[in-house]
Amino acid sequence: MESRGTFLQGAVKSLKTLVMGGSQVVEGVHSAVLNQVAVLAPVPAPVPMITRLVYRSIREIAQLAGSSAEAILAMGQQEAAEGPLESWQLHLVSAFNGAFGDHFEREGHPWTIAMGFHRHGQSLPLAPEPLAEALKTPSPHIVLFLHGLGMNELGWSKDQEPSFGARLEAEAGCTSLWLRYNTGRHIYENGQELARLLEELVESYPVPVESLTVVGHSMGGLVARSAGHYALRAQYRWTGYLRGICTLGSPHQGAHLEHIGNWFSHLLTVTPYSLPLSQIGRLRSVGIKDLRHGSLVEEDWHGRDRDSLESFVPQPIPLIPDVNYLLVASTLGQSTRGPVSKLVGDGLVSPGSALKPRTGTDQEQPGQVTRAVLQGVGHIELLTRSEVYQQLLPWYVHQVRGQAPQALPAPEPR
């Protein structure tokens, strides 16, 4: 999913699916109304038959028109494919992957995002010679940034200001990479694939790796922890270079908003009129459903209905020994106390969830975990705010690299 031609193909396919799926939902509501009307007064026999015929015709027309448009685009693919995606196209595709990415992957949808490392807007190859050419002057210290649900690597930059990664390169002498991935997949699926790709990265890296640090925003922090778990299980070499994991607003204990969304989907099943609409809620991706409890491993869903209202405690994942952690939470208010701050937090994740990963034990190595709560910072702002970088830089330099903390520049006025 890298070209404009692929974007157009995906747009046509998505529009076709939207029309066909939407007609089914509307037909379901229409049929429910007719059934209730029939209880009060006789409905002429041709009416239901005509109704079914109309909606079937809409779907057949959408199927024919969509297939024809896809064929036309395929014939002109070479010309249309020239040039990378515009930023707004990438944001749109990323949002759709967050919502329906698991369905995209199963269907082979053109908009399906493949996991890969990026730098300066370019996808990085994992073969030794092309990687060396792409990185130019690589540092032995790697910092990898993982975005959250429905986002991409562009979210780490704002208004042409240098990103956290660019600033770390200039001030701490590392090489920063950014991951792009399909956030609609299960967190454990992305964790497994990231674990494998990181092994390929360290094997192909142009210079011997001395340290690896992972910084994850929201879902990205959960993917990072899942990757570490599966890498240890597979005995991958890169865990020996892993020095730090930083999570920014990650819902380690689950996200209240997904609990509410799941509850609302069930509420729509109460009446026959809203029952067809409940199917829309059930279509949300498994990546979103993983956020409900903060699930990191495949075993969490064994024998469980992903749409059930039943709550459960996911399998705890211990902290990795000798790896330092920075857990950052934030609140929208100017105080970290009070029920509103504790419940709402940064607008999506509460401080209690962001600061307390399920590890199965309360024992932490002395100094292994650093926690910080920022005031007046929203969930998305955690990607770019200077207050976050003021936590990240000294932690990285001192805890990860083992150097003396350095003075931070004064925060830029906002």
C-alpha cells in the first residue's frame, strides 16, 4: 500500500463495500419496520417482495459498477501508480486500517498496510547493502517509534517541527526509525511480526548494534511489550540489545472507551429496529477489541467471544529483566487528582491504565521503571509535546545509555 494507483483501487473497493453493506443494514431496518406494521395492519403481499428486489438491485448495481471501475483502474495501473501517497491519503488509509484492518488483510484489500520500518518518508529495505545505503551514517544505538491506533509515522511530526526522533538523533547520537503497521490486526499478531522484523533488522544493520530502544504511543506501547514477549519465547538475538521501552498513554489495563463501544453495540440489539445497526459495531477491528482489556498475547482470546460483555483479566506479561521502562500518562486537567482526572485521563486512557502494566508481580528491579504524569496534555498531543520530550531525553541518556543526565533546552512557547 505505497502508491496512488493502489490507493484509487482501494477507494473504489471500499466505496463498493460501503454501498453494499449499507444497503443490507438499511434493508434490515426497513424489514423490521414492515414486520411491526404488519402486526397492526395487513401489508400487501407485493410490498416485501418489491422491497427485497429494490435492495438487491442496489447491491447488484454497486457490484457491477465497482468491478468495472476496478478493471479500468487495473488497465491504467502503470500510469496511475506513479508517485507515493499524499499525506492525507496515508492518514485516510491508516484510519481505515485501524477500523477494519483485520477484514482488509483477510480480503486482500488494496488498502492493507504492510508492516515495515520507515525513515525520512521512505520504506527501509532489510537487506544489508540497500539498508546501509539508505541509512548513510548509522549509529550503533537504534530508537524505534511505534504509532497508535489508526495512525502512521507522520503523527510524530507537527507543523514542520523536529520530531522526538530527529531531536534524539541530534542530541543523543542515535539513529531513529519509525514503524508503520496495520493497527486493525490483533496486537499479538503485530507483536509477533515486529519481533521477527527486529531480528532481521539487527542482522542486516550496517554496524554492530549496541543498544535498541522502543518508544510506543498508545497501542504502539502494547505492541512493543507483546514483541518483547514473543522475542524472548523465540530466543531472538535482538532482546540482548534491548535497553529501554517507553510507553506514552498506553492502555496497559485497558481502555474505557472500548468498553463503552462494546456495551453500545450490545444495546443496539435490544430492539428489532436497531438490531441491523449493531452489526456495524461488531465489524470494528480486532485491534480495537484488544484495547478493551489491554490484551497482548494470543492465549487471551482462547475460548472467548470477542464481542461478549464479560470482562476478564488478560494474561500478565512480566517486565523484561535488565530493560528500563518509562511509563508516561497524562490528564487533560491541571491536576492529577480527582475522579474526573482518574477516569478521563488524557481523553482516551486513564493514568491508572497507562502507569500499571499487568506483569503478574509487584516486584520491579530497583530503578527499572520510571513513571510520569503530565498535566494539560491530550492523548494525541503525547506524540509531539515538549513536556513529553523532557521526560524522554534524560531517561534515554541516563537510564538507557548509562550516561550522566544532560541539561534540557527550555520548552518552546506554545
